[in-house]
Amino acid sequence: DAGITQSPRYKITETGRQVTLMCHQTWSHSYMFWYRQDLGHGLRLIYYSAAADITDKGEVPDGYVVSRSKTENFPLTLESATRSQTSVYFCASRPGQGENTEAFFGQGTRLTVV
Amino acid sequence: AQSVTQLGSHVSVSEGALVLLRCNYSSSVPPYLFWYVQYPNQGLQLLLKYTSAATLVKGINGFEAEFKKSETSFHLTKPSAHMSDAAEYFCAVSDLTNFGNEKLTFGTGTRLTIIP
């Protein structure tokens, strides 16, 4: 199916474990983003990517790692999960830059770190 | 870096009443601005976007927003609220990074409740 999909939708993990959240888009969009959504903070940018093998930090990158070896995939890894990383994570993609480009969002991954 | 401020984390209006959700941006040049809506347990969906062609922007579901440079505002309005409008609304601004790439920065969101 065309679109942007995240997996898993729900994940519970223990403190200190490594966990990877997957994001896949079928449009070949250049840009991809990872956000976390927390009450009172709205959406905060973790990392983004302008193209394959090009990534950059966002507002809250500490504790996260990303890679983008293929245009369609943009996995987010929590190297050693902490309780403060309990959140809802959204992946997004957009075709390019400028006023006429829209970002498309996945359904989100609800991560709980216990 | 550019930012947006949404005034009011919660707004309640009666069904049929005017909806007004406030967003102010910080920028010395006209930015690219967006409003997104998030329904429960879903991702974000674009409502409308500001293009330099027109200051009054019409979006989906009867929403519109007016870009006012003098007030650095991009408030979202709808003349008559419907129960289906209950959701969380996010204002966003597109920001150029030092590498010349764009990234979206979101406000903290406004939860809209519709009173029957």
C-alpha cells in the first residue's frame, strides 16, 4: 500500500535496552523526519534527513541514532532506552522544500519504557 | 531558528459557534506556515498552508487562516463548529537550517473541544 507506515504501533521495553522504530514510505520523498509528541510540548523534532545518507539533528537528538541507507526507510534507534523516552513517536516525509510541499505523517508508535 | 506560539492549550466552543485558534510566529521574513490537525490515535493531517500568493488561505473542512505580517500571526478560524472538529490542532513553521535544508517546527498544540 502506498503511504508512510510505522512499526511497531505499540512497544513496551525495559530501561537500558536498545529499541528500533521503523519508518517506511513508498513515495520516494527526499525528506524524512522523526518527532516525539509529549503532553505540553507538542511535537519536537528528533532527527531529520534531506536524502539518503544525509541526516541532521533536530531539537532533542540526545539518546537517539538514525540512519538512512535507502530513500524509503528511516529507522530511529534508542541505544539505551530511558523512562524519559516514553512518548509517542511520529515519522513524516515530504517531497522537497518550499511553500508548496506538504509533510505526510505516519500513524505513530507509542513507546513505553519501564 | 524560527518558532511558533499557540495561545491556549485548550479551547472549548459550542456547536455552531465560531472557532478561533491562535498562532504567532517569530520571523523577520515571511515564513512558510502550516496548520495540522490530529484526531485521536492518529497521525497529523494537513489542514492548510500559507503560500505567498494570498494572505487568506482556505483549507479542508471549512477552515481558513489569515496571514498578518504586521501582527506576525496566522490564526485558524471556522465560522461554525461541528462536533467532528474536536481534535488537536498544531501550527507549524518551516525553518531553514544552516545546511540550507528545511525542517518543520511545531507549536505545542491546541486541543479543541466542541460542546453540544
